[in-house]
Amino acid sequence: MVRKYRIGNPIPTDSVVKEFQISEESIPHFDRNDEKKELSLLLKKNDKVFGLGETVRGMNKRGWLYTANNSDDPNHTENKNSLYASQNFFVVFSKEDQFGVYVDTPGKVSFDIGYTSLDKLVISFEDFDADIYIVEGSDVLDIVSQFRSIIGRSYIPPKWAFGFGQSRWSYMTADEVREVADKYAEAGIPLDMIYLDIDYMEKYKDFTVDESSFPEFPKFVEEMRARGIHLVPIIDAGVKVEEGYDVYDEGVEKGYFVKKENGENLLAAVWPGLVHFPDFLNDDARAWFGNKYKVLIDQGIDGFWNDMNEPAIFYTQDHLDEVFEQIEDYKGKNLDIKSFFAFKDLVGSIDNNPEDYRRFYHEYKGKRIRHDKVHNIFGYNMTRAAGEAFERICPDKRILMFSRSSYIGAHRYGGIWHGDNHSWWAHLLLNIQQMPAVNMCGFLYTGADIGGFGSDTTEDLVLRWTAFGIFTPLFRNHCAMGMRNQELYRFENIDAFRNIIKLRYALIPYLYSEFMKAALGDKMLFKPLCFEYGDDRSSQVEDQLLLGESIMLAPVYTQNATGRYVYLPEDMKLVRFRAYDDYDEEILQAGDHYVKAELNEVLVFVRKGHVLPLTTPEDGMKSVGDAEMTYICYDSDAASYELYTDDGVSRI
Ligand code: MIG
């Protein structure tokens, strides 16, 4: 049962697709304080709070303050309150009762979950305008499914997007990209995608290709396709200010860019230098920008990633002018402690400055609205621009799309990646912990940058991270410019990497089936143990996951470990893979176990009465599906498995 309540006069987000009567009663579970603009409730000692999508810290969100305020922050440390997404759905549950809460408002909201006061959950609003949905259900999974059913079906990518992809910010030329493909082929490691970061563009202009470094692009796309590789280019939110550049000219002429109070187009800066931002909230502008993806689709491209759409702002021209003016005051002065810090702050806080988000306006549903009031649905509407356009441009074909910034609703148009993590072991754990939380909010096609984006990685981290990454729908190794190269062929243990990647391909029938069942049935793909098991221990486990109906994962996420403790809520069959066709099986009793896991091994726990199907991978996604299947069963008499198949590209 889902009920809708309304506070004030909220700006619609289009995140909920089902029509609701607004209940006139007071919001259950919460105390409402209009003066403080707060909703609060008392948490019982054993209440757990799971959800909130892409946020820092563990699965149980108790003990921290999370703020929905989409931010381009590449340091996902546990002191942060905001990352790139606002996914404001969570479930409060204990053995006694449970309910779900969705806070639907495009502005800033804070979730103080036992931060100020250990046993209090306080939701505070910048503007006290929101639709609140309260979901009652028989258990957490039921609540999540009911919630998912009101927000619409999750995005379904083409099946090839379940292949392995290599990315790096700084593949500067087509030849560099060819080299990546060559080296993977030489190493015998299947590869289905190579991502093109901003360097493929001409001067970072969206929907252009640099002719000198990527000559004859359609031919190049075709050449790579013939090798089984999809090229997946990035699209940034900012449109370069340059006369004669059609996207700029048209946007200016039609008035499709966001404007300042005085009606001038906002001048901000990102990679191309000065840019304007398309007003993705305006229906016409959104359709116009979406149609531009056709320029690359016509050159053979069938997948994209949308970046910098919080939007990230290096600076606005107005703010920069102010800074230059004020900086004069400090010239030639003896800077004391106070003025030194003020000086430092003047320049240091120039990017993603909150003031800048108040400098421009949208035309949204017939009204002029200041950006900060709708900040959290900007990236969502960029993804929507793409998703809606793909339906027009390619009505019969699925197109790969995932985004950095998101809000619930965007899950219907694309997936997400989890942004600029670091090559830190802690971020492998964060990746594990974020998976179920984003699933709760509708995002199923997701994954983190494997090996870590920022910082220099290490071979063992890439091995362990890949061993977990083979289970995530979006399976991409990505790295920042200037960091240690981390394509798998760069390392010594090529055999181990090859075996792990091939295991991914062997798992595709299972992963794709489970993904499709989750998408079509409003279910979660990754579940915390306590969503299925009611015992106390399960509710404490934050580093293991159930994946689909058949298996549990317990990844190794610490350096120099040759194994780990694993908690089994019931008897399970441990399968220790060294390769898809080289593994041991062992029945383990319910309870705690120390299990060994060498760097070249992947552990999978098969649940009782369940089946893990495996195929024989030959050559990436090209061959998946044709080969013979193997079935690993625990308790084969009771076990059955429903395999989902389709052609992998037609829209469903
Ligand atoms: O500010 O395009 O998250 O994946 O490699 C950096 C360059 C801009 C941020 C993305 C990252 C990408 C990078 N981008």
C-alpha cells in the first residue's frame, strides 16, 4: 500500500508515474514541524535504515547526515554528505515492523539519520515543499517492489552492454584506442566496449569528433565493430560557446540555454572553456538536445555516457569577475590569518560554488524557476533527453546510456556509474555497499570504475575489484588521466585476469536473466542478506550480497588478505572458481567460516535448492548464448532455474 502526502506546494519531478490521490491525513510515522521545516521520527534501537541510493558509508545508513544536493565531488570519503545523486527513498525496518519513505522534491533535503541524536531520524528541507510517499508492506522486499512499481520500469540496456569495457580518460587518438583493442586481443582477454572520454571531441564540443586524432570516424567505428568492440563516447552537459558551432548557434537562436535573471544566457566554464547549459527541464530544449545524439548514432555509435551533469561548474563568468575585483583588495597587503583564509577561499571555492547555482533559471512546466530549486533533477533530465530521443531515433533498438548525476525517475532512461572513486580498497567496499541501495531506487544498470578512477592502483586491487566487478551489470575498468595505467594487460597475472573476465562471460546467461527479471518484475538484483534472512547476524553483514535468486557473494576487499570470514545464514555450496571450467565445490554449514581466496580465485556461494547456469565463453558477447550450458546445483532434486532470453537488442 502506497500513500501520497503533500507538504506545501512542491515542484513536480515526474519521478512517480502512477497517479495518486493526495491523502489529507497527517503523514504517518513522522512528527511534522512547519517552523523548522522538518519531519522527524524516533528510531527504535533495532531499527535499521537502508536505502538513499548512491551515498557514502555502509548499507545501514544510521549514524550520519546525508544531503540530497547533487555534487561533482571526486573524493568519496566518509565525511561527505553528498555525492552525484539524489535518490531519496529509504526503508526503516526491524523484526517488528517496516515502512518505506520517498521524499520527492527537486531541491535540497537533509537526512539526519542518528547524526545529531542517535535515535532520531530528521528530514529537513530548504523549502518545505515535497510529496511524501509512505509505503507499507509485508517485508522490506515487498516495500521496495511496491515503490519500484510506482516509479516505472527500470532502464534495460542492450545485452552487449553486459560485456567487459575498458576506459581511460586520455585515449587521445584512434591509434591509442586500436592499441587497447590489440593488446586485449593479444592477451586473449575478451573485450566488448572501449569508452571514449572527452578527448575524442573537437575542443570538447558535444557531438563533434576531432578529425585529426580520430579521422574518418564512421569507418573507425565500423572497424572496431568488426572486431566486436562498441565505442561508447562521453557527452558533457556544457555546450561550448563558439560561433559557427551548430549546437551553440541553434541553442542561442531558439533560447534553449539556461538564463540569468536579466535574460542573458548563463556563461559558465567547463572543459571547453566558456559554455552554456541546455535547459534540459524545458520540453523543447530537451527534445532538441536529445536529437543531437543522432549525429553520432548516424556514425555507427550505439551507446553513450552522460557526464558533468550535476551540473559541474568550474566557474561562472560573473563570479570570476567578482573574484578578480575582490582580489585587488589583497594585493600588496600583509595577509593576516583571517584575510589569508578569506583570500584562499576567494579563489579556492570558485568551482561548483553554491552561489552560482542561484544565478540561473529554467523554463519548467510553464514557469520560470531558479536553478537551486530544481538542482537535483538537472542530470536526470539530461539522461531523459537522451532516453526520450533514442525512442524516436531508434524505435526498434536499445541504446546504451548511463549517467553520472541522477534522481529517481532517471532510472527509466538510463543507468548510472558511481562517479570518480579512487583506487582505494575502501572504495571496493563502497562499491559493494552501494549496489543494493541504488537498486532500491530503481537503478539496476550500474557499476563503479573498476580498479579505481583517481590515484594509482595496484595489481592486487584490480584483481580483487575485477573479481567483484564481474557481477555488476555495468562492468567497466576506468581510470583518470595521469594515473597509473590499469588496462588488464598491463599487469603480470594475465592468466588470472583472463580467467576472471571469461568467468564474467560464462555468467552472462545468469546475470542477464536475473537483471531482466529484476527490471520486468520491479525487483532488486543485489540484496543485503537481511532483506531475505530474518536472523540477527544477517542484519549486521555489510560486506556480502545476494545476487539474484541463486547466489551469495562475499568479495575480498582488503589488501594482502588470502581469505576472509564469511557468514552463511543457511547451508550453502561454496564454488571456488579459478576459471569458468576449473572450480571446486564444497558444502558449508550455516554459520561463520574463514574461507580462503587466492588472488586468482572468485568465490560464489550457491543457495540451497538453486542453480547457477554457466555458459562456455568463446569470444566476448559475440558468442554468448550459442554455447553449451553447465549447471551448478545445490540440492539438484529440488532445484530449478528459469532462464530468460531474448534477442538482446529489441526494445521491450
Ligand atoms: O572532471 O571526462 O566522472 O569519468 O573521466 C572530470 C573526464 C571530468 C569526470 C568523470 C570521469 C571522466 C572525467 N570527467
